[in-house]
Amino acid sequence: MYKKIIVVLALAILSLGAKADEDKKEALKKTVALMLNMNGHLCATVTDITPLQIKNQYEVTCIAYRGGKGTKTYIFNAADGTAFEQ
């Protein structure tokens, strides 16, 4: 149930697009990082979110560990909250 609530929140924030201010963008990044971590992936900080041509699909780049420099890239499905490493 919590996963569905977070997915709805993520979709709402993603729909704001380019008009979102910095606070909303940071909230989106934190929500997406949470969703990735809930899927068992490593994501300390989201650095980039790029929409794909497929509806509700996003390429998300993260710093894998807090204080680290290594990055991971995931394909995130905002409709159902699932993700896989690219």
C-alpha cells in the first residue's frame, strides 16, 4: 500500500515538468531515490531524471553510496514504481 501511495506522489511531482521550482525538483529526486531503494537498488542521491519516449518511463542516474562518486543508472517506471538497472 505504501508503495502505491509513493508512486502516486511521484507521478504527481513528475507531471509538474519544467515549471517545477527547485524545492519540488528536490522532493521528486528524494521520492525517486526512495522508490529505487525500496526496489532493492542503490541510490543515495538522484543526480538526473530524463524522460524516455515510452510513457511513464524515466532514466534515473544516482550516486550509489552517500559520500561516494560512483553512479548507477536505472530505468524507472513511474506508473507502477518498479525499476531495473541499465
